[in-house]
Amino acid sequence: MIDCKIHRTVSWTAQILAAAILGQTLFFKFTGAAESRFIFTTLGVEPWGRWLTGILELIAVGLLLTPRAAVLGGVLGAGLMGAP
């Protein structure tokens, strides 16, 4: 694979953007914001589902910001977004 500055810059920008978006939602999940509680209550998994999702998102953020594990972070993040 060609390793050039443009590819690395685009990759890091995407990783940081994805980590920032996932990271923003953590505050609402861990503090028990009304919107977050409503969503997880509607799904029937409040509070353990909210906490589990928050922990998995936190792991995804860490993996996205780790160069060797960024792919795993992306897969985990995509899986969390695509889960029913």
C-alpha cells in the first residue's frame, strides 16, 4: 500500500472526527440524560444497556486513536451504530 502524507492526513482526520462524535455521546450516556434514558427505556434495556453501550463506545474511541488498532475501533464503532 502506498504510504503518503495525504493518505495519512485523511485517515487521521477521519479517525479523530469519528472518535469526537462517539466521545460526545458518552457524556449523555454516563450522566443519565433524559433523552438517553428515554431511548434505552423504550428499548427495554435501561440502565444496563445504556452503560454497556457507553463502555463499548469508550473502547471504540480508544481504539480509533491507537494507530495499530484503528481498524478495530472503526469496526466496533460501525457495529455499534448498525446494531438494532
